[in-house]
Amino acid sequence: MSPNTIIEALEERPATSCGVSNHVINRINDEDEAVHRWYRFVLAFPPHLVTKYLSQFGATRKSLVLDPFCGTGTTNIECLKLGISSYGIEANPIVWFASRVKTTWSVDIEKLAAANERICSLLKREFEVRGLGEARPASSSRSNSTPNGLFKLTPEQEDLIPEGFISPRPLQKVLLVKKHVERQRDQQIRDLHRLALAAILVEKVGNLGFGPEVYRTKAKPDVDVLQAFRVKLADMLSDLQLLHTKDKWKAAKCNILFGDARQLRVLEVKPSLVITSPPYPNEKDYTRSTRLEAVLLGFLRDKKDLRLIKEGLVRSNTRTVFKKTSNSLDDYPILSVRRVAEEIERKRVELGKTSGFEKLYHQVVLLYFWDMRQHLLNLFRKLRPRASLAYVVGDQMSFFRVHIRTGRIIAELAESVGYTVNGIDLWRERRSTTTGLNLREEVVLLEKGTAGGADIA
């Protein structure tokens, strides 16, 4: 496959315009659904945004793409489809797992099909034996009953799952599915089955909604867990069968690394392109959005595990601030960030807000941009000369309605450590749930300059 083949493949896809003022731009195109639909983080960006910038950057099969905040692998999946090698880095273990599974396509299709049929048949029989057969209607007086002799979560696990996120009877079914999934001997098949279970927990089984923060919906007393699991497995098999008829991805390599994007210690290669979307500075607890599946699949055992995960994330909300830091308004070196933080603290005092979280709002802004500057500096040292970068970020007004122009500040930070800023594209505008105003979501375009990166004190 020649380098030009990749560009031609990109140019054949439907064009995507930036600046659309509604949610349509964030939808996955029908032709892009394969693999992405296996498990998708609610805050992920759409595949067509990745292909737009791969084309704009002139990506070829010789390119090496990095997504240092890879989430569920949108960038890496699109690269793999086009035969472009890539790396991803993720610090949330359940999301890292999802991204790794979604970019591993070498499974034996016949073995997978047989394993899917076998586990569904076993589950159907055991569900019937244990009185967990077809889902009962909500009006049934026994819908909320828990059959005797089944599985229980540990008190530590129960403490991690927000109250009401899953009803008792669906939980029993999920734990029974998990038991059989963990018995799979083939690791690739076991991982695909685990991911299918994680996906249906969010899509079908749990009492969850996203708006965009996760919230509890009306309880589902019972759910046909087996049918949901069967459909998800069928979708995954169908996508893999389609992929196995194509050859581009077989020549590319994809590595998903577990690590902290601020330090990038796990990255031992030199990328030529970066396409990514870091967290935004707001009060969204990203670990809460994946809490149910992280606990039920065993990625989170107790609060100690949860804290360790949060300590590895960019400090974008008050739930990731665990101790007093040396960053203060008086000595903070980045003037534009300091001004935003000062305005937030002034508003807090003016409004008489005194809760512990509210007192941390200005500190979160300082820490978030400090972490992003550290990330940009450490990344600069690892990139190939003239590397091109695209950062999808959004303006915020989560802290007392003070406007945080995230894209502009990221551009300023990047320039301060040696990058050239080639532009800021408007991707879309979204309605702020706090103010009702339209906020910009932008793509900050950078290039590795010829000067060395600055030092962080």
C-alpha cells in the first residue's frame, strides 16, 4: 500500500465541516460505526474529526500517530482502519482496557463465533435453573427479588457504586455472566466478552443517563441481560468479520499504553502526529462516568484503587485534588491562567460560597493548566521534528460562570514551551447547561518548533 493510498481513502469519506452549532457534528457516521460501537465513552469525539486531521496533516503509512489521552481509542481505531501505526496512552484502567481490546483485531473468527454460541447457550441454561430466565415486567411483584444462593459484591465494591446505578435482579444476571466470561481460556476472546459486558452495563442494564454528567435514571427492576449480551457479541463478531476482509490494518501496529499523560514515561517512540482530546477544566468526575463497569469487571476494588487512578489523571476537577499544592495565586507563572483563577475566587467570595469544593475551584484551574503545560513540555521532547498536533478542547463556565477560554490558553502554553501555533479551528458550539450560552469547542493546531522546550520549575 503506497502512502498516497491513505490520503485517497481519507478524501473518499464524506467531508466534515467545523463550526456546526448543534450536536449533529458529534454523531458517528453510519460508515464509521464498526468497532467504535463496541464501547464508547460518552464524552468521546467522533471518528470523522480524526480522519479530517489525518488528511489535513498529510498522514501516510510512514506516519506514527499518538493520542496521549486516548480514552476508548477513537484516534487509534481510525488509524488502524487506514493502515497507519499509532500509540495511545490512558490512565483510567477500564477505559485503557476498552481501547486495547477495540484495537486488537487478530482474533480467530471461527473460534470467536463458536465461543459466542457456547457461552450464550450455557448462560441460557443456568439462567433458567437459577430462576433468572426471561426479564419480568416492572409490574411483577417479584421483579426486585434476589434469588437465593447467587453472587454478592464485597462491601468495598458496593461502596464504590453510586446508589441506584443498578437494580438487584439485573446485577445478579451480570455477575453470572461475568462468572462464565472469566472461565474463557482464550485471552482475546475473554477480553472481547468482558468488553461486551462492560458495554451493555452502560447501554442497557444500568440505571444510568448522561447529560453530559452521569446521573441515575428510573430503576429497571429487570433487564434481559442475556439478549443484550448476545446482540453485543453479534455486533462485535460482524465487525471483525468485515475487518478480516480488508488488508490495510494488518500492516499497521497499534499499542495502547497504561500511563500518565503528564509524564509520558511509558512512551519510548517518537510520534510524527498527535490527535487527541484532553479533559476540560470542569466539575465532571470522569471516573464516575465509568464507575459501574469498572467495579463489576474488577478494575476497581476499593477506594484506595479509586484514589490511585485519580492521582494519575490531569487535575481537571475538585475530585482529583487531594492535598494542598504549592501553586498559589501570588506566584503562579502563567498570567492568563492566574487572572481566570483570581476571577473565580473573587466570584466565590462575592457570592458567599464556602463549601470545601467551591474553595478549590480556582485551585483546579491553576492545577489543570499546570498539568497541561507539563504534558506539552514532556511531549515536545519526544516528538519528531516538525511534528503536527491537534488538540480538541472546549471553553468552560463551570466555576461560578467565569469564562475559561481553554483553547486560547492551551495555545499560549504550547507556544511558551516551544511549539508553533498554526491556528485554532472552531469545531462546534455547544449550549452551556450552567449559563444557557453557546461555548466554543475548538481544535488547537500546533507544530513542533525548532527551539528546545522550556523547563518547568
